[in-house]
Amino acid sequence: MKVHTNLAAMLLSVLILGVGVAYSVIAYTTQDAAWFVSRFDDVPERVIVYHEGQKTEYTVGTPGYVELAEGVRSSLNSGVARFSSTGLSEESLQEAYTRYVSVEVFFAQPVRLHAWFFTGQPTQMLFLITGRHSDEAAVFLTATGKYMSGPPVLKNRQPLLDALASLGYQTQTR
């Protein structure tokens, strides 16, 4: 009796098993079965723009809210390019609030920012537009009020920058 080996079927089985294991490991570590999806449809309930010590809050019905909320949603919808090794010290956070242009957004419910690394389910996000750490399009995340280190870096932050510029905010570091 001669045994026949189907090399193509064996290689296909190994490939499918490898892809399945890789997907499962990433899904488990990110706690997100749809980690590969770039879609983001949530809209913040409140947006705060910090501009050189001034704090302006935008909520539903406030002029400028729609532009900012859509800029945030579109920027997050572009997906995540990578994670950053950046952390946010207390000094950097205070400068973001008092010295530079920053955007802080608040969601009514925890949201999911799909990525191949763990992003949690934040209810609050901070975008640094000018100043320290603003050269990356990083978005700092929290569900507890303390921003996590290793924030995701967005593929495209331009929709948020355009929304800020349309409201008269300076989005370039001088």
C-alpha cells in the first residue's frame, strides 16, 4: 500500500492554522475581535478646546460643536497607524491645558478604537495639537481620568486640524 501526500493541502492547512493563531492572539491581547477594522462612528458628547490658557467647551447645539465632533470622528475613523512610546507627565498635561492648543473629548459611553494593540475602552481622549508631543498624531486615552502611556498614533489627524482652523484656532507651532 502506497501513501500519497497532498503537499498543497498540507501547506494550506498550516497557513490557515497560522493565520488563525495570529488573529486569535491579537484578538485576545487587544480584547477586540474586530481589531483589524478602522471604523469609528461614535460622536463625543462634549469637546473642550484649550488655547493658550483659554478653555472653550462645545456641546450639542453650541456653534462649532458639529465641526469639531465631525473632525474628531473623521480623524479616528481614519484608523491607527501604530502606537507611540510617549507618556504624558503631569507637567506636559498642564502645559497642554494652559500653554498650547489641545482638544479633549468626552464620550457618554466607553468607545472602541480598533487597533492591533490594546487601547481599552476610553470615555475620554486628548489630542495635542501644538506644543510638546504634538509632532505625532497621538491620541491619549483614558476611562479613569489618568491618560495611558503608549497612545495610538492616528493615520490622519487632518480633519480635526481643519475643524479647528475653521473655528479660528492656530494649529501650527510658532
